[in-house]
Amino acid sequence: MLTIHAAPLVLPAGAAPGMDGAVEDGAFVDGAVVVDGDRITTVGPYEDAVDSAPGARVRRWPGVLTPGLRQWHPLWLLRQCYHPDPREAGELGEQPLWGERLAALGDLTETRWSGSVRRGVQRMLRYGTTAVASPGARFRDPLVATAVARSGLTVVGTTGAPGTLLGERPDLDPFAEGYDLAGTVHGPLTVGGRADLAVFDVPDETALLERGAVTCVATVLAGRLVYRSR
């Protein structure tokens, strides 16, 4: 089914070569991306999107639409952190547990680790993540490899990755690494490319960098709406 995702487009340099139209503060005003299956067919003004896809479902989003984001440290976040089950929230809270708090849980069974990894992947999607990095663009850990493959996340190599995590705790927000939008997105939005998109409830790129990916309201992975907050 054809779907039009309508919102101001915030696109890093080179994200939409040759695209014409009114641009304000780095955002393409009244923009849209047309998705057919798992591919992008149009990137540009909303009027052009409607003309190119008559009868398409229209999803209008608050905030701005960007390419999907890349998480540099998925293995660390998924295997050095425990993501509590919602049923454990009263005891363990809702945030990833690591270090001493993880050690306090004792030896976790493979079943419990498997559930944690699946929840960690789902929580990455809540932050607009559509790609995860690993050496050789593959995961050797079977629990992670299986969960990532089932999710549809793209696995990319680690060229250009920071050497260590920044800060004192793990962070599901890809912007926590300190990169700007161009350094955080997985790739451009291009006609014929895979439809990996994210929508953030902020007015512009400056606000997105200040507030981070916690503002994500929707994640589209290979054309599928895999997360929405409203």
C-alpha cells in the first residue's frame, strides 16, 4: 500500500539531491515522503507527493521527519545491559540496568537474556533507530543476531564509530554520542532507497539536537510503522 508520510523534512546535506522547494532553517516546509512497500518513491513537497501517489494513505506527523538513526553501540546496550520486563518495573524500574545493578541480578538464564535483548531492540526503535553497527556488519552473538534479524534493523559496519561510549551510563539515544544529524542518521532519503524514517516532535534540527531522540513519535523501518507514540 502506498503511504505518504507528511511533515517538514529535516535532511542532512546530500539527503535529497536535486530537491527544489522552500527551505527554512534546514527543514523542507510542507514536505513528504511517499513509501511503496519497503521503498521510497518520492521525497519532496507534499503537493508533489500527492500528485505522484493518488489514493495513498496519508499520515500527517507532528514535528519533523528525518532519515532513520544509527546506533553505534548495540552489542554493549543489548548484552552489557538488562532491559527489565514491564512486569519487573515495580522492582527494577524501566531503565536499562548495567554495572553493579546488573551484577546484583546474578547469573541470568538464556531465556531471561533473550527477553532482555528483544526488549532492548524494541526500545531502540522508540528512539528512531533503524540501523545498528557491528564489526563486519554482522553479530556473532546468537541472541543479538536473531533479535536484530527479526526486527528488520539494518546492520552496518563500524567505520567512523567512536571508540568508547560517551558519558557514564549507556544511552539508547543515538544523539548521546554528540554527533549532529548528519553524523547520526544511517543514510539519506533517496528515491528507490529503503524506507527507513523517523519522526520527532520538535520544531527544527536545533531543537532535535538539544532534546534528543527521546522526542521520537514514529519510526518507519523498511516501510513498516514499527513504533508510534500517539
